[in-house]
Amino acid sequence: MANPTFGEKKANTDYVARYGVYAVIPDAEQKQIVLVQAPNGAWFLPGGEIEAGENHQEA
């Protein structure tokens, strides 16, 4: 199975795989989810890149 690609890959460019873990956390009624806002105003699911020595569960 190939990894999904978002956007277009540029020719003659080296890319580094970055693995991350993100969570969908609903409220008790499952009508809203938790989001975090970055300093630039963008909204994301809570989570991030898996750091050296972490497994998926720890991340």
C-alpha cells in the first residue's frame, strides 16, 4: 500500500518521512471535537510528530 500524498511532489526534491499521531476527541454528546489553534491562526487536531524513542501509543 502506498503512502497517501497531499499536494504535489516537486521533481528533484528530497523528502523526509515524518510520522505523527493525531486524535479526534469528542464531547460527551459527540457533537463537538477538540481542536488546537496554532499561532498563525490555523486549526488542527491535537497531536504531533512521533519523537525519537516514542511509540504510537506514547505519542
